[in-house]
Amino acid sequence: RGCIGTLQAERPLLAAVVFYASAAAFSDPRFPPLSAKELPLITFSITLLGPLTPLVASTRQELASALRPHQDGLVLQAGPHSATFLPAVWRQLPTPEQFISALLRKGGWPSEGWPQGIQAWRYAGIEFTESTTSR
């Protein structure tokens, strides 16, 4: 239920996986820490991000047209605000308009409209999900 990570490599991959998995489980400020009782009920998922590629979009419609649903992760940044959604978020927000609106809201901007000076980057991700048959 937690999601904590980094957009840029800051440490070796194994160390990063251990650090961010622990942070997501126990230190995500949006959720209570994972309890031992919950452990059998959760599925672990880790997404390895590819490089950020700038998306030139001067309007919301241009960004929506440039996105590749179910493939792109997206970073938005304007001023002190930034937010990202992993490619897996397309499973809950399947249209570009839903995806962009929710990401704007997550970043602290109004979900409608287009913030002045906003920049966008896309990235691919490789998702590793624990097999439920491995338990």
C-alpha cells in the first residue's frame, strides 16, 4: 500500500530495492506502517524505472495525445510542485485524461486546467510482482 522510490539512481540497485521496500512498508506518511498480521495478505511489487525523456506539451491536450497508455510513467513539475505516476497506475486510471487529472491533483495543482510553466517527462518501467503461488 506504500509507494516510495526515486526517479534517479542514487545507490546500487540491490541497496535501493531494500531501502525503498522498507520505506514503502513502514515509512510512507500516507499510510500506517505494515503490521506482521498483514504480511500474508499483501503482494510485493517493485518497478525499475528507465530514463526520463522530456515530453514537449504546451497544452493538456498535447500531453494526452503524446502519452502511451499502459506503457508510460509520467512526471510533472512546475515550480516547487512535482508528482509522478508509475505505468501500473494506468490499471486504475485507463484514459490519458483521467491519468493527467489525477496526477495534477497528486502534485497539488487543480485537476482541471494546465499550470503555467509545467514540464513533463515520460519513462518506461519494468514491474516485478511477487507470485502469489510462491507462498
